[in-house]
Amino acid sequence: MRTKPIKTTSHLTAGFGPVLTAQIRKSYPGMAHFAATGPFGRVCSECTHYGCYEQIHNVAGDLVKTEHHPRACAKFLSLTGKLGPAIPAETEACRHFRER
């Protein structure tokens, strides 16, 4: 699922600078930070945070099972406490990039 493009109009002042606008357009929901803010030429699939495990608990709080989400961002999970949607492997890396 792509993020909606930012609407631009010629008669209004731009809300963001051109660099930030480009980073927002390249980003996907579920990323820990904006795309293209990490090392140049690196992509999400090369990051240690790409792919994470989610622990499933029952009502009593006991661990029932663990599910692997191969395309979710583990850093997003640790920052928000929620599992984000899948991110394409070739998305440009964010500032939280850590080489595998």
C-alpha cells in the first residue's frame, strides 16, 4: 500500500522542502522513519530490523505462540509497540538502518 502523494498547488506555499517531500513520497506505512534518510544506496532488506517476531498472548497474559513477519520493521514495532504493515524489500533505508 503506497502512501498518498502530497498535493501541490502553484498558488500556495509549499508545506515541506523538496528533500523532505521526496523522502515522504518514498516512505511506506510501518517504517520507523522516512525512507532515504539512511546510508546512500542501502535498502530495507539489508537491515537487521527487516523482519520481526510478534508474540501472541492469551487473555491471562500467557505466551501462546510467536509469529514471524518477514517484511515488517522490527524497529517500528519497538518504537510504537504495534506491528506495522509489510514494507517492500527495495525501499530505500531509513535512519535506523543497521547492516545485517
